[in-house]
Amino acid sequence: MISLLSMSTSAASGCLIPSGATVRSALRCNATSSSSYVEQLKSAREDIKVLLDTKYCHPILVRLGWHDAGTYNKDIQEWPQRGGANGSLRFEAELKHAANAGLINALKLVQPIKDDHPDVTYADLFQLASATSIELAGGTKIPMKYGRLDVSSPTQCPEEGRLPDAGPPSPADHLRTVFYRMGLDDKEIVALSGAHTLGRSRPERSGWGKPHTKYTKDGPGAPGGQSWTVQWLKFDNSYFKDIKEQRDEDLLVLPTDAILFDDPTFKQYAEKYAEDQDVFFNDYAEAHAKLSNLGAKFDPPEGFSLDDTPAKGLPEKFVAAKYSSGKRELSDSMKQKIRAEYEAVGGSPDKPLPTNYFLNITYILYRYVSYGSDCNIKSC
């Protein structure tokens, strides 16, 4: 539940509620704060677009978001010990992990955007940059949600070894071990692998690939490395076509790439994606969105979208009697009061408000039922 009573390091930054504030003024204060955060995220997205247009850094920003989220362990319940999209990758302790070689450069690219939008969490910024990079490279729109909280200390970084290797002894087993630990399945493994249609592997960072090829020697961006595809700044399904054919020595094929057409289960998806880009785009968007949410702690708990429609599902209609604390049923006068406050900010039984309003109504209702209707926001 969103807290109206305290300031915290969270996606939904709070506003100060004066003693004696009314329910209505508290709602408006928090709505303004939430709206401000959304506007900061939208502004940050525009800055990311400028960055992409000038630096051609789509691949490394995708990798930044992936590697922050990809440490998730579904078998660990506690946050942030479970890992995932929590902004821990900003700390040197995690940037030094071998799998994150070179990502200090991605952090340097987005840090000025963070400085200009200080309330935006790193966890949200990394995922926003990743999804925007996919979309601006020609990929599908990803159904993202935001509101992730940041960890606060490098002591909260996950241990090294949770991210996939490029050349393990048994590629199929390795991919399944890593991605199953995150709660992802075979289809999602193959779909997410398709993001290698963007970018290059640099031997000085990963130990894989050529120093340069005819496709990378002149950039764009910093020259060098070996790409998986000819047009390595265009998001499409060419990765699957090129991996399947393996006719060009200047295109990279890692053991974890080749296995997509060698393993029988992986192959059925890889073949489908090579044939039908629309199917790939659809499955990729779902898998990317799922990856970006792994391990994250959201404020509000269900997150929110930057689009006009909710990130997930539709708002629930407000029924005051449903939200009793269990201590006692709401009186008719209390139901009328809550309905009046709800309607005062534009809601009605047939017109659900955006999620943040709804959660605040629920929160205030809980405190009224728990402490009595004579309390004010501060004293409750």
C-alpha cells in the first residue's frame, strides 16, 4: 500500500501531509506526487531517445536492463536477496562481475539522465532504457510497467555467477539452469535470445568474437567487435535466420546460439521465429516484459504504465463495503463518506480511477476502520 505519511526512497515519492489534512487533500497531494514521477519517467524516456539517436547505444542499454533483472532467483522470497530488477547494477561491486564487463560504459551513458531526473529510480531507468532501445531499433512495443524500488547499498548486490555464460560445456543445460531459476521457460529462453539481433561481442570484454569485421569496422558508434547480424542496430528476426544458415564467417555464432537449432525443444521455437517475425515480436515482447519485472519491488505494488492504459489489467470498481479491515463492518454513513470522497476526485462506481487514487482510497479506508472516523491523516 502506498504510504501517505512518510518520505522514502521509492518510485512514488511522497509529499508532506500537514496535521489535520482531510482525506481529499491527502489524495490530491499524493496524486500530484505520483503524476510528477510519471512525468519524470516520460521526460527521461525522451532523453534516452536523444541518447540513442546520437550514440547508437541500443545494444548496451538492452544489456544493462537485462543484467540488472537477470540475477533473479525464484526460490528466494526476500527482497532484495532474491535479486532481479532493483538497480543494484549501479554499484561497483556488481559491475565488476565478469558477465558485466563493459557495462560501466552503459551506466556512464545513463547517469546524466538520472542526474536530471533524480526521483527516477535506477531500477526503473535501466528497464526504461532497455525497452526504449528495443522499440527505437524497430522492435515491438513492450508492455512495460514502472514503480520499481532501488536497493540502497552495495551489500545488497547479488553474488557473482547468476548470469548466463556464452560458452558453457553443455549449452542447453546451462541455459535451462539459469533461466529456469528465474522462472522462465524454453519458449522465453529462445525468444529472449533473439535480442542478439542487436549488438556485437567484443573479445576484450567477453573473450568471444573477432576484433572487427566488415560489418563493424566503421561503426556506427565505436568501431569493432563481431555482430550476430549484418544490420546489428535493427531489431528483427534476422538473428534466427543467420544462426540457422551459418553462411557468413563475419557473423558470430556462440555455443549458446547454435544450440537453439540443435536442441529439439529450442529448435521448434527458433524455426518458428525464423519464419515468422510477427510471432517472434509477440513472444519477445511478453518475455522481455516478464524479465524486466523479475524480483522487482513496486510502489504501488502492481506498478503503473506510462501509457494511458494500465500496465496490467483494468482498475477495479470501487465498492466500499468490500474493504473492511475485518474488525468491523462499515456503517452506512461511512460508506457514504468514502463514496463522497471518491466522487470528489472524479470517480464513480462505473468510472474507476487510476490505480494510485484507488490504492490511496483503500489505504485511508483501512485507517478509518482501524482507528475511527474522527482521526485525521497525520494523527492516524
